[in-house]
Amino acid sequence: MGLCLGVCGVAFVALAFGAAMRSEPWNSPAQPELPLVKAATPARFFSDRAPVPPAVSPVQVPIEVLLLQIENHVRLEQAAAESFLAFPSQALLHSKTSSPFVN
């Protein structure tokens, strides 16, 4: 019975593959041709208003300030990891960090 089901399955797959790989052109006369209509204006998703470009802030932060913030974040995360390794608990594992950056 298993062999019969296997042979039937292979035959079905072969028929489906043969039907999918037919060499008929995609624009055969059996398919009706639809007229192409161009839209007067491009459609927008949920809105007819034109998108507003984001405002570019002219304020640039010095690289030293960013590096200090990253170093502070790394120090706080290392301290949290060391405290968890010293006294592991589920409360420490799921507690929020004191760093202003969200990880």
C-alpha cells in the first residue's frame, strides 16, 4: 500500500511539473489582452498628501561626547553583568538597566 501511494505521489508530482513547464508563450491567443490604463496621479497609501521630507538638524554633536556616552554605557552594562555573576537571580536577570541607552 505504501509503494502504491508513493508511485501515485510521484506520478502526480510529475504531471504537475509537466503542466508548469509547458512551452506555450505567455501571450498566447487563449489569454485575453487587457487594455493598459495609466493613472492620472500616482496613488498614495492612505493619504493624498505629498510626503514631507524629514528636517535635518543643523546641530552636530562632537565625537568626544558620543564616545564618553558609549564608554559610560559600557561601564554600566559591565557593572550589571558583574553583579549578576556575583549573585545570580531571576530578578537581576530581568531588571532594567540604569543606562540611558536602551539595549
